[in-house]
Amino acid sequence: MRKRRERVKDHEQEVRVFRNRSLVAAALIVLMAGALVSRLFYLQVVEHDVFITRSDNNRMRVEPLPPRRGLIYDRNGQLLAENRPTYNLTIVRERVDDLDATLERLVQILGLPEDEVETFRERSLQRQRPYQPALLMSDLTEDQIARLAVNRYLLSGVEVEAQLMRYYPDPIVMSHVLGYVGRINAEELADLDPGNYAGTHFIGKTGVEYTYEDQLHGKAGLRKVETNARGRVLRELDREPPVPGKDLTLTIDSRLQHLAYDLLGGRRGAIVAIQPKTGDILAMVSAPGFDINKFVTGISYADYRALQDDIDLPLYNRAARGQYPPGSTVKPFEALAALQNRVVDANDIVYDPGYFQLPNDTRRYHNWLRWGHGRVDLRRAIEVSNNTYFYTMAYRLGIDRLSSFMHEFGFGEVNSLDVQGALPGLMPSREWKREKYNQPWFPGETLSAGIGQGYFMATPLQLAAATATLANHGHWVRPHLAERIGDQPVKPPFPDTKPDVQVDKTQWWNDVYEGMEEVMSGREGTARKAGAGLEYTMAGKTGTAQVFSLGQNQKYNASELAERLRDHALFIGFAPVEDPQIAVAVIVENAGGGVSGLGRELTDAWLLPQSELHDQPGATVPEEVESLDGD
């Protein structure tokens, strides 16, 4: 048997193999160590700031600090809008694992009705930025806060915040002046500065709350806080305090405002009072009003539907947006237009047989007194509110000159400085009618415009502003609501102020004033009962505005008409005539007449410090303020 040859070991080769393998292993170790060191250098040095920030975010959080909203006062320092401490429920969506489940838990915990669940969900989604707190509920009760505290461990991302919430001490009387604040919706959020409105849930929606939103809101602050793993705040690390909004002082006199509202006595209407020299709006009332506090926390659907369906339209601002035929209240302005255009002299006589008739026309345009006033000059025409005289003036002027002169007093234009939503009314012209209806202007329409009817429309605010300009001998001062913003007074002249109304003879102003004084104090004055016992000189003019047109031979009889078909009653006036301190405009819907007493009561309260009404607004409301012979 052949023996197997054994291989002799080569020690040198084994040493070389071992050495080579050791070198390879060492090289791998060096490479791996180099990679680790490089990665460590990258993480610790190159990406230092990034990872420091990420690390801080795990334990620190930046929270917005909403500013305190500025307060609103009347001209005497009476507080009209304040801030009350409340507790609100908010959610930060990026900290919520399951929003639907969280909302369901909140509904169970707070005992909310099912129909509000969807409202909660929609509101929470309105906030487009998931890192900002979204308001779900306002003004939590103590019981609700306690329930939330007990279940806090189940409600990640849900917070109860202590905040200041708007409150209006006179929510109805001041409703159309102040407006209200409400929750910020998605459309508003898109237009707001996200930094300045971080943490702010409410914004001015209407009225001065809307107009002066920028000044009232202020500037948001920030605070950096340390949190635990659950996001709970452990301590505050840094703080940039918010800048509170500026306080706003209005020109409104709250006592006069209350009196004006009470004088309307629950009827639908508006009263505006202006200080002629400054343009300060002393009172601006639209009745009925509504409770603006309900809108702050979110008015219920049922309550809002009730306001919308109310036949008296409480949400409608009649003072600034109510466009009514001004009726005979335009006659003093038309008289001045006739004098300025020299179509009449103050002493010229126009004979009134009870109607006016255009040349070559069989239609008769009747005076309110069917048998006429006979011989009438300018002052008596204003005193008795003679239609025939002003039909004649309108015919002589023509619509072009009449429309142009009325525009100088602000008719057909928005001239107030800061009354939100004010409408321009309508001062018709040939151009307007051709553009609107593609029709020519007819002479009969000029006659209607001459007594404030037809297409002619004006708001109570416009009437008060025009009356103030008339009282100022044509000097125009823009009506406004803000007296001071913070410590800075708001003073005229304001931008784009209209030019003064110019007439060739100063006496013409006096001719018109004398006619208006006779309205209040003359033997035939249409407001002579309201003007009885005046302790100062007062100029006034009554008016009625038709709700529907009468036929050629029809006669108006209020007692045979439904209440809402009766004429609107109007009054304008200013006092004292020699140094006007107040100009007023009053309209009461479907009252027929008898509202000049309201203007008198308001003027008494402003001019007579000893007046009982001045100290106790609304204490006395005349049951029968006046009975009129005319309009």
C-alpha cells in the first residue's frame, strides 16, 4: 500500500498572509473610524444650528400673546366698549393626534348638543395654520372648566385660555354706531398679518369696531416657554410683551344717544345730531337696534334667524343706509338754489291756487292744501311748506341747476369720514336717468325732485350733514365719529373735504333762515306747536315722504291705510340760529307727521343744561308731540 505524501508547511507564506490580512483589517478599521469621525464632525459642527433648533423645539415653544383691544368712550368719558376676562377653549391641531376623536370627547365632556359638533369642526378648520390655537368655544363656565381639567390627560392639544372679551354696556342703543367684533373667519384670515393676529380670535366686523380695527387691535407679543414631553408649559424663558390697542374716544354723547333712542318710542326710524362747527356726530340712532353682545361670543342660529326675519329690520342701519325721499325738508336748499340762480327774489310773489300746471300740460301738481295758500313769497313758502311755490322754482331752475346745487350740500354723495357702510342716496340728473333707464328726463320729474319726491333719495345722515352746512352759511365740515385716537385728537380739515357752498349775497342765507324760524315760531308754521315756548332761536323744516304714489284725483287719507303704507315723517332743524350748536335730522317710518317735537326735545337737551332730559335722558317722552297743518 502506497503511503500518502504529507505537505510541508510554508511558514513564510503564512506570515505574509497573516500580515496582509492584518493590514486590510487595519485599513477597514481606519476607514470606518474616519467615517464615524466625519459623521460626528458633520453632526456636531456643520449641522450644529439645525440640530440645536430641533432639540429646542422638543422642549421649548413660542406662544403668541394677543394684545388688549382698545376701549371705546363717548365724548364725556363714558365707557361704551370694554373687555371682560373670560376663559376660552382652543385647539392646536398639530398637537392633536385625531381631531375627530378629540371633538367627540369634547362634546361628551361638555354635554354639547349634536348640532353644534359640525359647527365646532368647521370653525376649527377655518384656521389654516395648524400651529396656531383655533378657538372652539368662548366664555366657558366654571363647570365646563372643571370637566376639562379632570379629562385633561385625554385632550392633547386642547387648552383653556384666559382672555379678554369685548363687552358692550349699552348693546342696543349703541348697536349701529359701535358695530361689534366677531370670530375671524377663513376669508378674513387670508388678508390679515399672521404675525400680528397670532393668538387673536376676534376682529371688528361692523361700525367703528370695523373702521378703527387697526388702531383698536394693537400689536401681538411673544413668549418662549419650556414644555414637558406632553407639551405642558414648565416655565417661561423669554417674553416680548404685546402693545395694547389705542383707546378710541367718540364724538357721541351717550346721554343724547339714549334720549334719541327713547324719543323714537319703539317706532322704526332714525335720528342724527351733528355739531355744525366741528362735524362731530353727537347722536346717531337707528331703531330698532339689536343686542351686539350676542355677536361677540357667536350668535346662535335661532337668534340670528329671528333678527333676519324680523319685519322691523333691526340689523338695518337706517341712519347711514336708509335711503328715503327727503320730502319737503329739501325746500330750504331749493330756495337758496333759486336765489343764487336768480330765478326768484325773496320778496317775489307766487300765486298758489292749490296746484301747479306745466305749460301745454293738463296734469295738475297739487299743493298739500287743496285750496291753496294764495299769495306766497319765499319765507312764507318755507313756513307753510307750499308745494306750488317750489314746483314753480323747480320748473324755473330745471333739473340741471337743481341737481348741481343740491350736490354742493352733499346730496347724492357719501361725505361722512368714518361712518361704516354709509350710502350715497340719489340726487337724480339727466345723465343718471339716461344711464340707468336709457330714457330722457321729463319736466314733471323736475317738479317731483323739487319737493323731495320721485327719484330723489337721501339718508338721515346726509340730511343732518346738509342741515349743518346750511347752518354754517355754506361752510362744509365732514361728519365724523372719532374725536381722539389714543391721545391724538381728530380735527378738521379732513382729507377731500368738500368746498364750501358759495352764494352771491349773505342776505340770502338769512332769507332762508327767517322762513325756517317761522316754521317753528310763525303763526302758520308747520311745526309751531313743537316750537312753542322756545328759549332760543330755532330754524326747522318738516317733511313727509310718500310710500306709494297717488293717482291724479286720489286723496291721501292715513286712517284708511295700513300702517306700513302711511307716509314717512321727517324733520330737520338747527339752533340757535345766530350761533348754531346742533343740527338734527329725524325720520320716523310711516308716522305720517308730528316728529318735529323729537327734534325740539333733542335740541332742548343739548342747549339747556337745566333741562330735565339733559340729566335724565329718556325720562320724559311726549305722547303727542305735535299735530301738523301741513307737511
